[in-house]
Amino acid sequence: MDFKIKKEIEKIDIPNELHDFVKLGIIQAKEETQTLVPSFEKKPVKKRWSQKKKFTYLTLASIMMVGLFISTAFISPAMATIASQIPYLNQIFHSDSILDSVSQIIDEEGIQVSSSGVRYLPKKEVYIVLDGPKDYYNDTKGELELKIKELLAAKDFDAYSINITQEESHVSEQKEKKEIENLSNKLEDNLNKLGYQDINISIDPSEEAILINLNLSVKNHKQAQNEIEKEARKITNNNSTYKYYDIKIANTKVEVIKAGKGAEIAPILEEGLLSKKEFKVTSIGYTTDSLTFSIYTSIDSTDSKSRESIKTLKNTINEFLQSKEIKTIVEGEPVTIKIFNKDNKIIN
């Protein structure tokens, strides 16, 4: 494959619209292939996926080539063919996250938004709330939606719908504040009755999250977490607005623990597996004390096609875990993958 990459790099036509410094990077990379074929090492990524990587970084021109390789594969059919030979999850490992990519479009186009993000419940969607009058919404929505569609197509993500809405009026904001206050008071009253007095509740619509902060010992916090989450969920389930909010329980006395190796791998698995329909993945979790990842799916084991679905999912994950990038992260530590069907039974 290295020989093919070398030959295709030599044949790349530099698009006129690329900036001069990027053109120079491609020219330099072409020259470097006379003696060195660039390897696909991990390029620097934002802190969301990793803060420290023990990789040898490429030369400046080679780094440009790695960045351009996947993002501009559509320019050359031959390069697109080579890109398809890179394992799916490894392509994501070398790319910006979908959230960062959407934010980049918003920033580059100068679009006014009050919130944006990616959600998986109740359905998988990219959502953007435009901040401005009706005319601005009408003028902006169509072109923005087209750009997001192009982004998803370039990443081969087919599981998302696109939901672009307009910021509600000031009256609606006041109504929302009142609803948040009522929900917060109800949560606090119910938790007080259960014996949890020293608590602080914060509801953040922009993050679609409810944060409940406790002041307990580590041992008591672990014991209380399930009970508190269950009570909070019982209340939010009766409210259509907050039914799918994340419930996050923190503790001011919990020691800060350094993120483990699983925190570097899980976001890649999450975005990659949740973003394609064929994998039928609904959620992903991992344990902090060992590298064990739980992959929850909607696979029906009685379906005649379930074996093929399981095989595809297993092969995709294993291919990723056996790659040089991930082996560098796990440093020989065993990795366990548990795949669950729609009935929460392990199927691998």
C-alpha cells in the first residue's frame, strides 16, 4: 500500500482554491516521496480525544499530507480508493470529531448560533439552533444544511438526521427559566426526603444535562449514585422537555483521577460505531479499572442477518484495536470487548 500511496501522491493535482502554504506542503511532500513515503502516524488532535500521545510526529509537509489525505480524498478517485483501505475507525482516529467539524463550519461561515451539537437520544442527529430573526433563519438554513450533509457524506456517516431550528423568543426563554426552577425545586425536595440534604442542582439546556452535586465521602457517593439517578430519572420521565437530559452526579469530595487509556479510545469507538447504521450500535460504555468496553446494539439475535451484523461489528472493532495507534496507547494491556444485543445479552 505504501507504493500505491507514493504513486498517487505524485499524481495529485493541486486544487486552485487551496491556500499557498498548503500548495507548498503538497509540493514538498511530492519531493519527499523520492526518498521517504510518509507514514500514517497519529496527527495532533484536540484534547477531547487525547492530551498526550507517544507518537513520532511527521515532518511539516508530511503532516500536511496526512491532514489532506482523508479530507480531500474526493478530489482524486484513486486517492479515495487508497483511503478506503485504511480501517474505518482509524480514519476517525486521524480526523476531527464530528462535533469539531460542525463547529468549524459554523465558525468559517460566520453563522450566528445559540447552541449546536450531536445527540444520540431520542434519535441520532446533528442539531443547530440559529440565533437571529426569521429572515436570517430562512436565508441561512438551506445552505448550512447542505454543508452539514456534505460533511456527513465525506465522513461516511449515515445514521444522523440534521435538525436546524430557530432560537425561540424572549417569552419562551422566560417560560424555560420557570420550568427549570420548578424542576430543580422538585428534584431537591424529593432528594431531601431521601436524606440527601447537602446537594446542589444545576440544569443546563445548552448541554441538555442535569448536574447534581453532592458532598459525601467516596464510599457513600458510590452507594448513593444509583438511588439519586433513579429518583431524578423518575421525575424527568414525566416531563417531555427533560426526559432525555443526561443526569450527571458529581461529588465535591471525590478525588480527581487521571483519565485512563479507555478515555482515549472510547470517543473514537463512540463516534465511529454510532454514526453508521450498519453497526446498529445504540450506546457505548467502558470501565475505568480495566480496559473493558461494552457495546450495546439493537441487534435482534433471532434475525437471520444478525450473524453477519455481529461479524461486521467485531471485525471493525478488532481491526481498530490491533492497529499500531491503539497498541501504542494500551501498551500491551489486555482489551476486552463485550457486545450486547437488544435484550442486553452478550453475543460475542
